[in-house]
Amino acid sequence: SSADTGCAGRRSFEACPFYLGERHAPAIIHAVFPHLRAVAILRNPRERTTSAFNDYVRVGRVRRANASAAGMEALIFEKLNLLRTRQRTLESFDMRMLTSGVYIYGLRAWGDGAVWPQRQLLVLRSEDLFEGTERMMGRVQSFLGLSAPFSADALAHVHNRNPISKARASPRLNQALDAFFAPYNEELYAWAAARGTPFARWENATQR
């Protein structure tokens, strides 16, 4: 999500999940909107991946015939294998269902302080936003310099837009995803700590 605070008294907002993974986006956007502030809301990448599968089903990128837990597992394991055998890379477009959860890849470009000012980037966990919406939206409000508080009524309508029956990951798939994302998550935690903004660790499926 982003907000341009360049004009006194006016705010323009946009939400897009794809800018974070584009390494050239920060420089391009900052050149056009130098005052824009960005909010990155990150979900446990294991959960984000399975959610992406269900969203692909919703929009037709995955056929309904494959919209089962077994179909999801087969597709994601195929992508994991393509990356493991180096037939694909993190940049490969057809890997985005999986690799969009490698947040550190894009955050390094957004948060290096040279291309994008550190004071203009706020990184949050979606889990914290859902569990403590009022408190987290207070942080967002302060970051964006908004004086009027978000109404309690508005905050009561936080929901998942995906209405379809969702395929759920098996313990085997969750463990495989945790193993894949683990080194990237460790880099994310270290990156956040170095910026002085520690980032709480996500739950690991093997810890359940």
C-alpha cells in the first residue's frame, strides 16, 4: 500500500501486491513521487503461498478441476523442484505463486535507504494487523501523518475477499514450504533488526 503526502491536506492511496518484488520499482516510483510513503504488509509466506493458489483458482489461473488439496500440493511441489534444480529462478514469472513470499528479495531494494528513504517505508505483519487491528492501524495513521482516527466501524470490516471454498495445505506441504522459506525469513529478520525495527518470527509448521 502507498500514500502520496506531497500535497498539504490531501492524500492519495493505492494498494498493489506486486511492487515489492520488483527490484527497479523503488527508484522509478521515488523519481515520480518523492514524498510517497509505502506500507509493506507481510503474511507468513507459507500461508501466503496457499492463499495465492486459492486466489489463482478464483481468477481462473488454476482450473477448478485442480482446486483440491492434492492439486495444490502437486503444483507447489513441482515449483519447489523447478527452483531446486535451477530450471527456474526467483525472477521467473511462473514461479510467483511461490516466490512472491521471498520478501527480502524486494525489501532490500525498498529499504536500503539510498534509493528509497528509510523513513518512508513501514513494514508490518498481516497477522498483527488482523489480531490487533486498532493498534496497528494507529501505527499506520501515525506513519502517514493522518490526524483523523480510523473509525471503529471501519476497522470492523477487515475480511478476506476470497469467497470460494479453499484448499488447505497438508502438514507435509506446510513443512516443505517452511523449509523453503526459512533462509529467506532469517534474512528478513536480520534486515529488520539492522534497521532498528525488529520483526516478530512467524510460526513454523513443525512447532505446532
